[in-house]
Amino acid sequence: MQKAKNDRQQAEPSAEGHNHTPHAPGNYSGMPDEQIVQHIKHGDQQAFDELVLRYRSRLHRYVRSITQDENLAEDVVQEGFIRAYHHMDQLQDSNRLLAWLQRIVRNQAYSYIERRIRLQEQYFSSFPDRRDSSFTDESGIRQHSPGHLLNDQLSLTLLKAQEISDDPYHAAAAAETNQYIRQLLAGLNEKERLICVSHWIEQLSPKDIADQTGLTIANIYQILSRCRKKLSRHHIQQGVDEMLRDNVSLLPQCVVLNEPQTFHAPLTWSSAAAAIYEMLSYIENSLSLPMVMGCTGLAFRITIFPANLHIAGPTAFNFKEVLGRGLRHMGYLPSAVEATASEVGLNANLVEPALLQDAAKNKRMLHPRLIRALSMIRYSVSRGIPAVVWDLNIPEFGLVYGYDDQSRTLHGVDFIQSAVIPYDHLGRGVNEEIFVLSVEPGRIRDEINLKAVLQDALAHYEGRDANTLPGTVSGLAAYGVWREALRTGDIEPNGHAYNIAVLWDARAYARSFFAELRQLWTVSADKYSIEPTRDVGDNLSSICLNTMHFIQLCRMAEEKYCLIAEKLHLLVECFPFPDGGALGKQDVMDQAIAVLQEVEQLERAVMAILHSMYVLLEDV
């Protein structure tokens, strides 16, 4: 039961360049992009130099048209080449090299513009506290934002603006900023320090630095990339240190709640629902698992990646928005930290097992949202409520139910295992994502916002759900795309089987959700069965009629979802998880296509029922 999104880096290039060059160097000027890419992937630095010379000007013009800033365009292009070098293995189609490079620099340009706006707002509205902008976390504790990047910290313009100020506070802050920069640079060796100062403070281009030092452009990019990792790691680790020091008198240093039991005997294929249900069980008067599935909309979702029915489909949605609104529908006030990718990536079931181990996590970058995530987890657990966390051991949801500041470890559990996890392993999974979700201890209202639940379910069915990820197909339209994938045979067996299992489980819980609603409304109907007084009799009669009609609609929805679940279970048996079953057998594929056609027709019928329920609630 795994999900993967963003395909991230593999091995980092060595510091001094690669000595292994399987392709003999030669004249690269006339070499096609496909060959250039292959040479770079095998460590050929001259090929990378040719790539820079070939596309620098074109990319610079492209970025300048976005930023309207010559200097910013140069910075973006330089950083873009660093990213391209570091992630070259992710380029699948070498014929689209330029488009791939443009996408990298475009994303970089937008990020730079957003950071510049935030930095200007922070600087001119009030001088930044210490060396970084700050925010108040959910516990009311002032924290430094981990998203403040090295480029901003080492901005020569900002440093000069601080140094020329006559304000003693500004001067003191500038001195502290400079001291912090010196501390950062102290962790680098002499060559790294020279290149960082030249690039980030003296604003020299990698080509200029290469000319001065005698190194290749590829070497400069490698060293800058490695330095960025070192400096970012130091910055985030120091932020964690400060958070723990600031929290000494405010939060206990160690809290371990009773271990959640849901994951040891899973009741659902939806790890999100399992985690939320278990989290709410630590609060009095928590709701049932069918209610959690229904109110979050997880019982009604179907989202697939058309390309190959990737395993990421069932969780290809905006976690913060979808799960947060579901909790609000149930009457809870949620808080979340989210830093997840918007594209499908690795299927963690199919990667080398070593990539899921601690040794691999230790090699990955510390996540810039680590401080905020830890702050939310510790605050939630200290109040007696576990935090829902993404990707503790695999890309799925789990719970953190304990923390220990002295050992800097978390106590967590998911479908894979219960484990003690180092603080700095959050966000260093195979897809390098962070998501933490928590709620306030008490409900802000007792009743469920059923009308909003139905509205969200209908929007998803109709393909109007704005919270699904790009490149996916959701709702009823997903069934036709799914059948086409079965006809063409372009399917990932493991992911396909997972999609089926999750969908079957969801619809089974949709049936249970409406069965529970029917029981609740039956109790309500019994309340109005007493003989009403003359003054309010007509009004109560109307309420009673609406209630009985709603109960009837609940029963109809329950029956439809029961049929849907039964038909989907046939597919579960044909395509068992994790191996995926007999995808190559034509009769099996034909049967699957027919089942999906029948399920789509039933889903269309249930949509009409949900719409009638929504209209009825509008009139209540």
C-alpha cells in the first residue's frame, strides 16, 4: 500500500569530477543532444560544458522575458544548470532536452520572484528578526523560517543595505548576519569557500570562476551543488537546535503516548483514513471509520494516471486541502505543514530496497520544512494527540505518537512497521516530501456538515475537483481512461492492482457510510413520531417527510455502493496486490473492461441519488 510522486535525484556527482569516461572526448559542437546527454550521464565534463555553451543564451533570453530582470535571469540560468546537472538521470527523453531545461529555469524563475517579493515585504515592513524571517507556529512559539535560501542570506545588496544603515539595531543585525555567514562558510574547505564567496557574494558566474581557478565549468557546478547541500544542512540543523532551546520551558522534552493499534491490523486500504481515524480516537466522542471515509471524501474518490495506472493515483490529491476540509466537515479544526511534489515519481514498491534504508536517507538533503514539521508534531503530541505524518517508512500515511528531544527521535507507526525515527529523517524518504496534519483537541461543532460532504463528492465525480494533481483523471471520466489502458496494455501491474484494491475498499466504506447515516436519521425520525402540538404540527410533519425521504435515499445509495463493491471485488481477485495478476490474458482483460463499464453505470446512478440528497438538504 504505497504511493510515490516525485522522482528525485540518484547519486551525487563526485566533488572533483569523474575520471571514468566511457566515451572518448572529441568535437562536441556538432553532436546531437541525445549523445550529449548520454556523455553527461557518464560523467563527461566537456559534454556538460558544451551543453552550457549551447543553451545558455537561449535560456537567458527565455528567463529574462519572465523576470524582466537581466541579473536575476543570469542567476536563474546558473541555478538551473546546477539542477540540470544534478538531475540529468531524470531526463527520460533526450529529444526534449531544451523543453526540459526550460521547465527547470521557468520553475526557478517563479520561485525567485516569489522569494524576492517575500524578502522585500519582510525587509521594508519590519527588519527581519535575527538572520532570517520568522513565523509563529501552532504552539505560539516564534520560529525561524527554514525556507530562507542561501542566495538571500548571502545577498550582497541586502548586506550593504544593512551595513549603511544608521539604526543601531540594523547595524547589530547586520553584524549578526555576517557572523552567521562566516559560521556557514567555516564548514567548507578552502576551495569550496573560495568558490562560494566568488559566486554568491562577488556575483561571479561559474564560467568566470572557472577561468580564474583553472577548473572546468562542470567542476564549478559540482562544487556549488555540494556546497549548497552542506550550507543548507547546517542552516536547518541550527534551526532545529534553536527551536529545541526556545521550547525548553514551554513543552515537555519527552512525551510518548499509547501506541496506535489500527496499523497493526489494518481495517482499510486507505492509510490516510486509518491515520485520521486513529488520531481522532485520542479525542473523546470520535467518529467511526466509515464516517471518516465519507466525510473526508475518500470513500468517493477515484483518480488515476492515464499513462500506466501508476500506484500514485489514489493519493494524487492536495493533502492539506482535501484532508483538512474533511476534518472541518466533521467539526474539527485542522492544522497542516505540506511540502509535497505535484508530479508522479517513484513507486516505492519497485525501487531498490536500499533506497528505503536509513543509509540512503542520510545522504539526502535535509528538508527545508523540517523545523516547522517538528514543531507541529511536538506541539500536537504534547497535548495528547498523535500527528498524521506522510512517508515515515514508505510513501504512505502513518502516525507519530511520541518524541524525545534528548535523543532527537520520534515514535511512529504505519502499515510497514512501528519504529523510532530520527528527527532529521522526516522528509528524506525516497520522494523527499513532508506532510504533517493535526487537529485541535475539541470539536468546534457537534454535527457533521453533510451538505458540504455531498457537494464535494459530486464535484469529484463530475471532474470539478480542483485538488487533484496535474496529469491525472478523476471521477467518472477515469473509468473510460482506465478501460482504454486495459485495451492497450500500458499498465504497471503493481500500481494497477493497488488502484483496484483502494477503489474497492473505498466503495465498500461508502456503503457503510450511508448505512450509518440511515441509522442516524432513523433515530431522528423516531424523535418526531410523537404526536405534535397544533401550533407546530405542520412544520414537524414537513420535517418528518423530509427525514423519511432522506432515509430512503440513504438506503438506495447503500444498495448501489454494495453492488459496486461486489463487482470491484471481482477485479481484486483477478489482479491481486502486489504482483498484479494475469494482465497478459485477453479473457481476463475483457472481463475487467466489462466490469469497469458496469461499475461506471452504477456510479452514474448513485450520483443521481447523491444529487437528490443534496437538494433535499438544501430545503431543510
